[in-house]
Amino acid sequence: MQTEVEEKLRYALVTSVQLPDVSDAEFEASLTELSELAKTLGFQVVQTFVQKRNSFDRTAYLGVGKLEEISMFVNRGIRNDELEEEPQELDPSTVEFDVLLVDHEISPSQARNLELAIGCEVMDRTMVILEIFHRNARSRAARAQVEIARLGYMAPRLREAAKLAGPQGRQRSGTGGRGAGESHTELDRRKVRDRIAELQREIIAMELERKTQRARRLERQGQGLGGVSLVGYTNAGKSTLMRALTGSEVLVANKLFATLDTTVRALHPESVPRVLVSDTVGFIKNLPHGLVASFKSTLEEALDAALLLHVIDASDPGFQRQLEVTDEVLQEIGADEVPRICVFNKIDHVGDEAEQAAWTAELQERYPGCVVMSARRPEEVASLHAAIVSFFQRDLVEDELLLPWSAQQLRGEIYSHCQVLDERAEEEGSWFRVRGEPERLRSLHEQLNPGSQGREKEYWEV
């Protein structure tokens, strides 16, 4: 049944109003992004209607003339099941359109008036994003967070839905749990409030569990375990990079918001200290505030990290805007001061080798210290791996440890928590030249030489 739904052709129109303070480049980038969002939902965008205005029309978002133009375009279509053309050969005049997508968040009354004027369903940008999140959420926490955001979005729209439904929204006598004179709309709104409260209680319980898990990870970080979070715009290649860095099988799809749930894997090959890498939900321009709040717990993985990998699509002409969006969201959650490496991914999508080399040089000049790479090139992934390990080894110190033959059970701990540079066997035991965290080396000295604490104190003071 699911396959049949996915194969059914669904067609959409896109419309947007360009305000005076929005540049042509920014306007086009936003429209392109909405088309990609539509593709993720399974729609094929057939036509785009744009209008320049000083402000949105309060009644129906668009002006009367543009409404008439879209209405005439929509109402000359035929049924989808009568179509024989392939999608790329569509004649717009033969299509029955399923939805009009609006590239802004519009009010309930504007949406209702648009639907009445045009004659097909209307979805604004926020509703499109919410629907994608709803479809892609996998974990119990993500599903609950998305449902809260959707309910919060739908609650003020119930009154307009009741107007379209007619008699259902009228006031009726109190029966079946309704108070006297309580309308179906009021009952639905009360149910929404109750459901949101129930979900919030569930999320609080789940958040306690998540905090416990994070506390354990942070405790392990204090024991020689580093944390890295991948952040960046949706579809910048974070999941592909995650798989390349960790050798794990995580979902990789050329769709916006293919990943919603945080995934945590160990950096591979493993290093000293051991590093955990987490992938987070992608950012997007005009992400609904309800979703920013709902996914704050997911994005807080970035707060726990000692290092952020800010992944950017090097092949996207609008990457500067994506950089700004990500910076804004990171600032909103308080993660803007976490150390960061800018990773310009997908350089292999930029022309031929000469064009890639020229663009790499320009990016490195504009963003000193950045990494320009493709997650599909093993040698470039290895270079990024080395940069990550180098970051976590910057505070390591070198030392020598004597492991007596009578304490060989500690050999595994030395190899687990230190980088062994050299090992030699002598009469009294094994000598190790190692690099490790000062606290870890202090602990090993105390275990190996309980009677030499005075020497250790002198060593650490130096």
C-alpha cells in the first residue's frame, strides 16, 4: 500500500510574494528551497507564480489579479489518472493540481481565502516543513516533539476549518462530554490543549532519560572521551560525512530533512582519546519557531560537544545564506561559542578538476582554517579525521610509564586511554613512552607507583 502511495503522481504549484527588502538572489534561493521541500513530500512542482508587492495582502496573501491568474491556470486541468505524459513532458494545461504551496507562513484566514479563490488545497511553508518532519520522525521523542509543533500550528486554524466545514462548526447543546453550548471547534481546541499537555509530560519524562544518557557521555568525556557534533543546513551531506567518519550505516538520502533523530557513533579508526560523533537535524531558513523549540533537546547535542563540524554544501550558490541560518540557530541554542571547523563538503559537485581547485583556493582564502572536501573521497575523509584527532590531542602530554611484570592487568588501560609511542621490555617490567591527558596519566602513575606521589607532584607542577 505504501508503494502505491509513493508512485502516485502528485502535482503542485508554488507562489510567493517578493517584498522590497528581499533581493532577487535571496528570493530565487527561497523558491528553489521550497521546490526541494515539495519534492521531499512527493510533489512535482509544475509552475511558479510570483508577485512583487510592498506587503502581503491581508485577505488572501496575493493580489486579486494574481489570484485570478492562478485560478484560471488551476481550473483548466484534467484528472491525474488521465495523464499519459512522463513528468518531464507535462503540459501544465492537462494537469489536475493537488496543492498550492506558499513560500511564507500565512494566517488561517489567508489560507482559507486562497483555497476558496483557487479551488485547491493550500499549504504554507511552515505546514510543508511540519509535514516532512511528521513523516520522517522515527524515535518516540522526535514523534512527540513533531506532534506538539503540528498541534500548535493547527490550533488557531480550527476556526477557519470549521467555516469551510459548515454546520459542524456551529454551536450545539452539551452532550458527549461537551459543556453546554460548546461547539465542535471549541471541543477540538480543548482536545488539542489536552493532547499537547499530555505530550509535554511524556517529553519531560523522556528528557530526564536523555539527560541521564548525556550525563553518562559527559562523564565518559571526562574520562578521555571526546564529543563532535555535525551541524549545518539540511542536505549539506552531514549523514554521508557521518558514515564516512564512523564507518556506520546511517541513512543517506538526497532529500531535505532525511535525518531528524540524533545518531551517535564512534570515530573510526578509533583514536586517543576516543571520539564520539553525533549527527543532528538539519537547519533551514525560516524554520518554524515551534520546531526550533521542539527540537531544542536534539540540537543540544551540539552544546555537549567539544567540537562542532559545520558542514556546508560547497556546490550550492546560496551557501552564504545557509551559513547565516546555521549561525543564527546555533546562537539561539547557545552553541555559538563551541569551537568549530567549517567543512565545505560536496566539492566534487563543482565542475571539473580545475574548477574544483580554483573554488577550493577561494574558499580557503575567504574562510581561513576551513576544510574543503568530498565525503566520498577516502583520502579527504582521512585528512578531516586527522584534523579532528589533532584537536582532541592538543592538550595531551608525553610521559614515561613503568608497568611492572606484576601489574600487567593495567596494560589494556594504558592502550585504551593513551597513545603509545614506544614500548620496550626491561628486567623490572615494560617501559612505555605515551601521550595522554594529564589527569589520566596522574591516575596511572598513582596505580603503578603508589609510593612515588612526591615525584608525581613535582612532575605535574612542572
